[in-house]
Amino acid sequence: MTIELKDDRSEKVHYDSLNYPIYIRRAMLSQCLNYTAPSHWHDDIELIYIISGFMDYNVNGNIIRLHEREGIFVNSRQVHYGFSNEQKDCDYICILFHPLLLCTTLAYEQEFVSPLINNDALPYVKLNKHTDWQSEILKQIVAIYENRHKNASPLYCQAAFSAIWFYLCDNLPVETVLKKQSGNLTIIRNMVGYIQKNYAETITLKEIAAAGSVGESKCCQLFKKFFTQTPIAYLNQYRLNKSLDYLRDTDFTVSEIALITGFGSASYYAETFRKYYKQSPSDFRKQQINQTKLNA
């Protein structure tokens, strides 16, 4: 899985329809290499429901384990991704919708939508099947997926999103809206954005830190908190992730791909690739070619 970035380096979501900002998918975690989705953020609200298995979900450095028939609400513009260090598979539903769908009038936006999506103290809500109102949200997620192909599906989704929003607004403590989060999330977005924009060039730790207007020590602390890895490890992993597209979709040599993605040399690229994916870039390419032939 790879992500496409907008100018502000947030994810460009490819909605199911050009007319409605809604994305509905059922997926397996094993579809992500190393059972880890790319870290990302977007303006959209994200809803996850676990059909079977389990996975961990990292939201701004907080790791939440999601089991079968549980889920999570991820607020707008939070850094997040799902993963399994145990490399156990997970069957899940992922739904994205833009908050504008709920802004039918200015009053709705000002009173119910903006206070929640701009609440820095509410990056996510784990949804538990044993809590009545959270269970209702989980049912709505499943219903959205099951009704996604109906002729009036966008209308059904809009009603379901409104119901989900009602349960959130009606049950979350009012005082959380008044809390303030530090600027660490903005700093990490700026540093990650710098890496994603300049990964093909030579990047130093000093330059990554400067993108967030912090020192190198603070930079390392934040990457450890948000991604449980160093800035350079994140950079290499991002480069590897971009290189997969070239291995799958082009005839570029391994040496050419190494240079295009910022590794500098084929040997360093191959060494790093093998460390993360337990195989060489050439073996990965052969595997993809064979898989394509099987699916033809």
C-alpha cells in the first residue's frame, strides 16, 4: 500500500465517487508489506471496524489494540496507521468521509462539527462493543459497508454519518473540548512532510529537525513517540515504500531505483530492503510478476 500526497503533504484520498467524499473498503492487513500500513493523515474522518483477527492502531504515538467486533474513530488530521508486529492477519472495514458532509448549514458546522474536529484533546475514540453508544456506532459502520452498492447509497451513508456524529457529540464529555494539546502534532507533521517531499534527495537529521523548528534531540524524541522509530529509520522506510511502485510498475534496474528513491547506491538499497522485507528487491519483483501471471 502506498499513499498519494497533496501539497500540504496530507493524504489525497481517492473517494469512491467524484461527487461524494466517501471511501468504503474491506481489506486484510496482510495486503500491507510487513503487515504495516503507511503512516499518514488527512482531513477526513476515519472509521475502522474489525471483522476478524486483531491489529494495533497508532494514533499520534498512542497504540490501541483493536479486537474482533471493536473499532476506532480517528478524528480529522491525526497521524495514524494500523500494524501487527506479530504479523497476524486482520480482516477489517475502513471508511473515510469528509466532515463537509455534516455541514448542511452554517449552524450545524459551528455548533456540532467544528468543535469536535478541532478538539485537540480528542484525536480518537476506541469503540467498544460493550458500551451501548459505541456499539451503535459499530453497527452503523457495518451497515454503511453492507449498503454501499445501493442506488441511494450516498443518502444512506449521509444518514449513518449523522447518526455516528450524534452518538459522539451526545456522549463525549463537554470539558474535553476546552483542553489544549501541545504543538507536537504540528511539528511532527512538518517534519514528516519534509521527508515525504524531499525523500529522493540526501537528507540529514539536522535538516529534518529544522523542518519542525526543533533541535535534533527533540526531533528524535518525537519520531520515537509518534512512530516508535528514529527519523532516519522512518526516512528509509518511506523510501523503501516508494521503491515498491518502481519494482512493480517499471522496468528500471535496481540500481536506477536506488538512485531515484534517494538511497545513493544499489548495495545500500538492497541491504536495507532485505532488512525490512526479508528478501532482495529482485526477488520481490519476480514475486510480483508471478503473482500477476496467476491473477491473469
